[in-house]
Amino acid sequence: MFNSTAMTLNNIPRSAPQAADFVTRLYPADCIRYTGIVAAGKEQGYLTAVLGNIALSAKGREMLIRDDVLPGVIALLTFPGNVIVRRNSARLLRNVAFDVTTHKALVPILPQIVYPMCGGEEIPEEDMEKLPLDLQYLPDDKQREADLQTRILLSDTLFQMGSSYEVREEYRRWNYYVLFKAYDEWEEDLDAREAMQNVIYIIIQDDGKVDLRGQEELPTEVDDPQTEDVVQPPEEHHVIETSKSSADTISKLESGS
């Protein structure tokens, strides 16, 4: 029952105008109920896709970042046993992060957004102590998110958030570079590495040399959520354009040349 209803809802808000219309019939309590249904394992992930779709509208984004809604969304990023839920939750966050006005609300949950990207590799003590408490001393057997598309979506989210100076400063203040670099060295997929290298680029490069996205570049149509457990990179990534190859620039900056 929940799956068929959610599939129907997912086909309604497919563009910004449709999302804006749909969200007028929605209340924060509905968003909380949707995430609760998913968390209870009563449907396979379409409801997270619905919430990702309403993020196309300003009112939808405003609703999703409420203090009583956002924790339920974040919890689904590590939902066990259902890659579709995790993937659509990451897509929801990516859609929200396109809007620079949401970044202030997303800053407090940065550790939860980054957590799925973290492994259990050894980190020097001096670097470890600079990390957020929730990301310090993770178990040696901590596994990164297994789904490639989810990892790319999370990197895209971090990149979109990095268009705000406040977020870039947060990355630097809490030593996120160490975690991002470790992930980049672990990742084998070239598209996923490029997505993370874009994030690293905006951390180590001078702010004035980064092309930052404006509000006028918000997406107007939702990309299709994955509803099958297929692990492959998406055909295109919604990222901020940089003027040079991030990988080449990172290498030069790190080598001091």
C-alpha cells in the first residue's frame, strides 16, 4: 500500500512549478510522517524521492530544513539494508544544497553528511583532534557508503554547500580536508573522485579564484531517482563549473608549485 501510494506521489512534483503547487498541500507533519514510514521499513524509498522533488520549490526547501524535519532526513543517510533510501536521501540533500539560503541550516549537520564518506583508516593524532567530535576515532572496521551514486551525490552536496563562504570556512576550521583527501585516495571510480576533488579544490584554493554559483542557477526539473539497486555513476552531475581541472590544480597547490 505504502509503495503504490508513494509511487503515485513521486510522479506529481516533477518540475519547479509542480513542486511549488504540491508543497502548498503539504505540512511539516507530512514530511515527518514520510520519513517515519521509510525509517520503519514500510516502503522502499519513493517517499524520500517525493521529498527530494519538493526541494525544487523554495517553500519545500524551507520545510525540509526545519529542526523537526531535517533530523529524520539525515538519519536515512545511513539506513541499513536499503541503498535506494540512502541514495534518494542523498539526492534530497543535494537538491536542498543547490539553494545557498539553506546552507546555514545545513552547517550543523555537516558531520552527519560526511560520515558515510569516512573509513576507518589511521589519522595522525594532531589531525584527529581538529576534526568534529562525531568524526574522531572511528572504528578500524568503519565502512564507507558502498553505493557509488550515493557517494557522488554526497560529494555534490558538499560542493554545492561550498559555494557559501561560511561553509568553506567550516571545512577549513574543522579539518575536513583530511577526511576528503583520505576518501579521494580510497575511491576507485574516476567520476566519484572528480566529484570529491571539486570539494577539495574549493578548500585549498583562494576564495577569489573559485567560480561560485548564484541563486539564478537553481535547477528547475528533478532528475529521476533510482528505484533499482544498480550501482553505477549517474549520466551527469550537477556541479559548479571550475575554470581548470581540479585534479591538476590540487596537485600543483599541494606541491607548492
